[in-house]
Amino acid sequence: MRLPVFALLAALAAPLAMHAAKPTIAFVGLRHSHCWRQLENVKDRSAAIELVGIAESIPELVAEAKKIHPNQYYSDDYKMLVAERKPDIVWAFVENNRHLEILEYMAPLGIHVIFEKPLASNYAEAKKMQALAKKYGVEVMTNYQMAWWPTNQEIKRQSDSGAIGDVWRMHGIVGHGGPGSEGPRSKYFFAWLTDPVKNGAGALVDFGCYNAIWALWIKGRPQSVFAQVEHLQPQRFPKVEDSSLMVLDYPDGVGIFEGSWDLPHSFQDLELFGREGSLAMNRDAVTLRKGRRGEAETVKETPLPESRLDPLLYIA
């Protein structure tokens, strides 16, 4: 049993073949803002997977969920939810420092678990989670949203094919103008995302984790890492950093990665530089540049199979 799937690498692994019948899933917690999109998504995927319950103790969040699933089973206690609804899979939208707690309860019951990135708030807890997954034979998936982008898979495919020669430089930038704090769907998320204990840090954890996965995926483990964080908006984010830089040193190259809550708009961009050209990727396209003039050529993406389009189809 491997340390279960980093979803960014999902295209390299087989979907979880856990059940002959349609699997069931429960949502535990509504405190991560990604849950609202997935509550909508699970309705669209009802032919492949069945939502059997939602656990959350904050009334405002429950009220928001009922706007999407008015007739669903709700509980303020996730242990009661599991006992009564017996889901095959739990998707936990809770604070990062509660991931271990959730897995400690679910793993002995044989329940597979999905978490939003990162896997844990610190390395020690991640190692404990790895041990639990191995001991009880459950899958633990970390959801990295770029995993489901055809462009993300295409830049890796192009890189591996030698389209730009040996990759010696990587540059990634991920971020936006910072998390919102207005309304129930945002304010509870903002409260823990800007808490150094509950989140693990600020923008470094929130967006640096995407960059770290890219680096490992493209060039593997670096021989050294330099990291620097900035507090550019201390009044807005008094407890945690809002901008981060990581410089990864390799024997044959370098990675420069930025994660920020200070950007004018959303960035989820990766650039790869080889001896023969460069590749650039965002959600919409992959572009290839070769030669000294470097005129951009849009690369046609290879379509992904249905099971690679989103987390729910992947686990179903």
C-alpha cells in the first residue's frame, strides 16, 4: 500500500476499484471553501456516486448546504453520520490540522478519505497518516485541482517526450488577491486559513504546496531548498505570511516558485525551460516556444478519459 494518491499524479494511477456497486460518499465538514463547488458537482455525478450525508456543527454552514441539498441527511457529529449512513468514502472539508483526527477515526472502519490539499498541516502528522493508510489498507487522496486539467497533464507529457530537451529551469506562480472573508461560506474558511496552527502557515502552505508537487512531478526531489516569506499586508493577515518564494536547487537545474495572496488576479501558471525550448501552461492552454525568436505555438491537448476529469469520477 503506497502513501495514497497525490491527486496531481492521478493520471499515472488507476481509479480506486473499491466497489462493484455505486460507491457512497459523505462530506465531513463544510469549512473549506472548495466544498461548495463539490456539493454542486456531486449532484451532477449522482449516476456514478451517491452522497449519503453531510456532517457540520456550524448552523450557518449547514443552512448554506441545505440550499444545494435540501433533502440530504445532516448531522452535527461526523461519528454519528458514519454510524448511521456507513459511507464507503469520506471527503473531509475541515481545517488542515484536523486531517489526522479524521483519518484516525475513519481508517480503522475501512473508510477511504479525501482531503483538500495539503495532506496535513505538518510533516509529522503526514507521516502518521501514511502509517494509518498502510496499517488499515485504506486509500487517502489529496485533491490538487490542477490534477484534473488536460493542460496540466499535457505539459508533463510534452516535457517527458523531450519536446524542449532536458528541463533545467522551472518557474511556477500560484495565487490570487487573497481569501475572502465575507459571508458564511468565506468567513469560517478565512478564520482558519489565516491561523498558523490550523492551516500550518499562510500563503506558503495554501499555494506553495501546488508548486512543491509540480517540482517533484517534473524533476523529483531537489538537493536543497531556500524559502522566504513576506508579510506585505499585515493588517489583513496579521498572523501569517501572504507571499512566499521557494528556490529549489538541483544538480542540473533550478526551480523558482511563488505562492501569493497579493496578486491582482488568479495565477496557476507553470513554465518549463529546456535546452531546446520552453513550455508554458495555465488552465486554458499549453504553449511551446523553440528557437531564438521563440514564437508561441499552442499545443493540442490529449483528451483525458472521463475518470480523470474530476475527483468524484476518479474515485467512483
